Amino acid sequence: MQKQIALVPGDGIGPDIIRETVEVLKAVGRRFRHTFCFTECLAGGIAIDRYGTALPSSTLETCQMSDAVLLGAVGGPKWDDMGGDERPEKALLGLRAGLGLFCNLRPAVLFPQLRKACTLRPEIIGDELDLMVVRELTGGIYFGERGRSAAGDSAFDTMSYTVMEIERITRMAFGIARKRKRLLHSIDKHNILETSRLWRETVKRVAREYPDVELKHMYVDNAAMQLVRNPHQFDVIVTENMFGDILSDEAAMITGSIGMLPSASLRHDNFGLYEPVHGSAPDIAGKDIANPIATILSAAMMLRYTFGMEEEAQTVERAVLQVLDAGLRTADIVTPGEEKVGTRAMGSAIAAAVAG
Ligand code: NAD
């Protein structure tokens, strides 16, 4: 198969981790006889420096014409204090909106090899954890009408959802639950919010199309508690934009290792943008320190969700486990007695494990 991948390395450690991920994808291509063609484009601070805008139209067009997008991270102190409203993060919002990415997938996986990084007690977390948070990404309060009174002494933000927006994210979530443990938790605030009442009604109606998946409803405040009380009761969680923003960070941080967590943002046709959960880590940029695993696992999600290459995705995920089993650790996940390696060595080891 031939696939066109837009690469958006961005700022800070972005170029370091994207470089290693490309090596891994090339190894996948060689092993499974696929041709991955890469087109690199600029976004974020580096694009502000060069073109005066965080998201040049040529970058958006390249992404729109590709089969999938792989992004590093954007931002850094250099652009934090800049006057004006051109900020690196505008590239992320522009890409989500411009590419119609309404479904955000955030797996929270605790690798048995990294149990010590987990913030929960061993008897609560057990040996491993594997959750998937499905977050609606382009509706709700983040996109509703907002404003301030003329006197500036009051402000408002509006949460609104349409049935269509709820249906499409719910179908995505059921589809994913069907491929996992067939258990879906829908999170809302049905006792207070009208949007949540519409959410729950719609989710229940869509559920009739998926009788093989067990559906449970939970209030968001309870879900926040239950995630740290007994995370194993969950498998797939679906929720609206702001609840998902908060719960996906909570679920992710249970695993304790920010350098390990991938994410995907999808459209209805499974086109997607893939990026690590972490930021541009300017403190370690260009020093061969950054952990490339979050980005490499994001590429595995690209293989699975956009290209439908399940075997290839599992090969990358197994390669990561194999390298962790062999004791290789980047600085962020190393503990005494383990072998500390740099970004390049970690990337090469995973690419070699993919090659078999
Ligand atoms: P960050 O995730 O960049 O860094 C937090 C800490 O984790 C730092 O100590 C960093 O060194 C470490 N870290 C992060 N990724 C790592 C990796 N792969 N390997 C090893 N260590 C890693 O968060 P921050 O410091 O709050 O933000 C830095 C910049 O990144 C800011 O400009 C912020 O706006 C931006 N940011 C971008 C995105 C994105 O592009 N999606 C997301 C979050 C933050």
C-alpha cells in the first residue's frame, strides 16, 4: 500500500521525536512492503518566525491532501511573551477545525515495565491498565458563544450540542468499544445540564445499533473519583469536549509517564492527526534526551485507525514492549539499574525490533 503522510515536527523536541518515528515507520514499510511518502511542513513557533503565522495555508493544504498527519508539538518560551494574538497553539486549533477532526482518542496505558511511575497504590492499579478516552473535540463550551458585559464585571460561555454531533462521536466510541472489551461508559452531568440530557438520550438511542456492547452512564464528578478509586472498572469512556479534556488528562496521568502517551484526532472517514500528549519540552530540545515513544505509539495508532493496518500497528506496539523489556529507558522513565539511552538510541532500537 502507498500512503502519503504529512509531517509537522513543530517546535522544541518536535523534530527529535518525529525523526525517530519516521525511522520506525520506514521499518514498518520495509517489513510489510508499504510505501510511506513523507512531506514535511511548518506549524507553530517556527512558522511564526518564518511566515508570521502559526498555520501557513500551505501547511493546511498539505495536510488536507495527505492520508494522515503526524505532529510533534508546538510552542515554547520564545513565543510566550510575544505581543499580538499570533500564538503557536493556534496551529493546533486551526488544524483541528480545518481538517474537521471531531473525535479525540486518548489511550491511558500503564506498561507493566513502568509500574513504578504510576501514582496509585499497587493494590489499586494492579499489573497494568489500558483505558481509552473518546473525547468530542469540536463542540461544547469551548466552541460556544462567549462574552463579557459592557462593565466587564460578568462573563459567560455557552455549551451547546446538536444531535448530529453527539451521534457521530457516540458511533465512533461504540465502534472502538466493539473492538475492545465491549464496555462503554458515557460520562455526562445529566442531573444538571440540558446538553447532558440530550447527550444521554442520544447515546441511549445510538446504543440500540450496538446490542453487543454494554453501555453504562456516569456523572462526570463521580467518574473523576472512580478513575482514581478503581480505574479497572472502565475500558472505553465517551464524553463531551470539556469533560473529556479534564478526564483524559486525569486518566493519562495515572500512568505517570508523559513521554509514553499517544493521541489521535479523527474525522468521520478515519482520516486523522496523530501526536504525543506531551508538549514541546523546550528544556530538553535538541539534546538527545526526549522520549520518542509517545510519538512512535501515535504512529501505531495511525496505522490502526487511519490505514487499517492492525498487524503493523501491533508490531510497533510489541517492538516498544520488547525494548522496554530489554531494559532501555530514556531519562524520563529510568530508575536505578536500568540502561539510560538517548532519543536516537531508543528510536533505533524500536525500529530494529520492528524489522525483526
Ligand atoms: P511539556 O509536556 O512540554 O513538558 C513538561 C515536562 O515533561 C518537561 O519537564 C519536559 O521536559 C517533560 N517532557 C515532555 N515530553 C517529554 C518527552 N517526550 N520525553 C521526556 N520528557 C518530556 O509541557 P510544558 O512544559 O507545560 O509546555 C512546554 C511547551 O509546550 C509550551 O509552550 C506549551 O504551550 C507547549 N505544549 C504544546 C502541546 C502540543 O503541541 N500539543 C501540548 C502541551 C504543551
